[in-house]
Amino acid sequence: MTLSYSDTRKKLDQITAEMVGLIRKYDLDAASPFDVIAVARAKISDERDYIRFLELSLEGRIYGEYGEALQKQIDQEAKQAEAAKKLN
């Protein structure tokens, strides 16, 4: 399955919105990104919400990395097109 950059951004926005809902619901206030899982484990009382939190974390990471790779590819193609214009 190949996603466009736009589709990837939309999916990341959906993941973020759902994650923000869980963060607000459980008042998750980790001091650093390294503490997020420990804080979530301590504060999220519903096992389904905790599992969803972990799923969203993983999905966000995957889509984020995919989006970064797509952006690099887009930037590289733009540079190549610009270089080709200069040669003509």
C-alpha cells in the first residue's frame, strides 16, 4: 500500500486527535518523551484505552517516519527538476 504525502498527513492528524483525547482524558503530563509510557501506564485505568494509547504511539511513529521519507523524496525530486531546468 502506497500513501501520498497528503494521505499520510491526514492519517497523522487523525492519530494526533485521538491521542490528544486520551492525553486530556487521563491528564497525561510526562516531563519528557522518555516518561510518556510510564506515565500512561500509571494513569490510564482502562486497559483498552492503554492498549489504544500504545497502538496510537506506534502508528504515529510509523506514519511519521513514512511522511518524513516521502518529504525527502519530494524535496529530492524538486531539486533534480530544478537542476534539469538549469541545464536546458
